[in-house]
Amino acid sequence: MRILGIDPGYALMGYGIIEKRGNRFSACDYGSVSTEAGEPMPHRLKFLYASLMDIIAEWQPQEAAIEELFYNTNAKTVINVGQARGVAVLACVNSGLKIAEYTPLQIKQALTGYGRAEKQQVQQMVKALLSLEKVPKPDDTADALAVAICHANSSSSAHGMAACIERALQAERKRKRKI
């Protein structure tokens, strides 16, 4: 199965295409799509959409996985990232892809077994699971590959997905008890 992972952003949108055969993974392609800071937002969104459509057309993934938004304190940023995320969803839907969405907690849990893992731990797991020589850069690229790996691990069965979510929820409950 070929999976497209997307880490949404409007300045930099990470993407990763992985292939899953049995329980082995390989990276087909990965990188990021960047937009110019001075460009009007509609032009940036159009460029992101067209770039994703090109990537999908070239690699023909069967499914897509997109990271859900992580809210920060800057409302303008979250709105702009939400628009970019919407463009990514639209590109996938218009390409006929089944889309799954994962929270950062679920992704970390799926890759490291711990929902509060540090970014470097997740990046090292991406490198190891895909047998890469080094951690993909920029971080958005490694994050997109992590989303794809999370989906590959979760989509093999409904039970696997439920287990992934349950582990993430248990970790969250445990963290809240410590606070």
C-alpha cells in the first residue's frame, strides 16, 4: 500500500510518500512545499493545492493521512494553517484518496509508544523505520513521514486503529494524573 502523509502548513507543507509491504516500510519520496512570505494567501493556497495534486498524480498513493491541527496561542497562524490543511484535504478528496486524520499525540504514540515523546525521538524512529541515512529535513518532512507511518500501522485493521487510539488516550490520562 502506498500512503501520502501530510504535515499541513502554509509557509511550509511537509509531505511523505511511503510504501508498506507486510510490516516493512520504505520511503518513495518526501520533501516540503514552500510558499513565499509576501504572496497573498489565495496565491499561496493555490500553489499548495497544485503542488499536492502533482505529487499525488506522480506517486498514485492509495490513501492519505493528515496531521490534525495543534492549536497554539496565535489565532491568525492557526487560521492560516487551517486554510492550508483544508487545501490538502481538498487535493486528496479530489484525487479520490481515502483520508485519515491523526493528532500529534496519536502519531507520537504510534511511532514511539509514548504520546509525549520529544520531536527528536519521533524523527529518529522515522529514520530507523524507513532505513534512512539521516533524519529528513526540514522537520515538516519528517513529521509528514511520521503521519504516513502512523496511518500504515493503524490502517492494517480496525482493531489496530482502535488500539492506537486507546494507547494514546491512556497516555493522555496518565499525564493528566501527574499534573
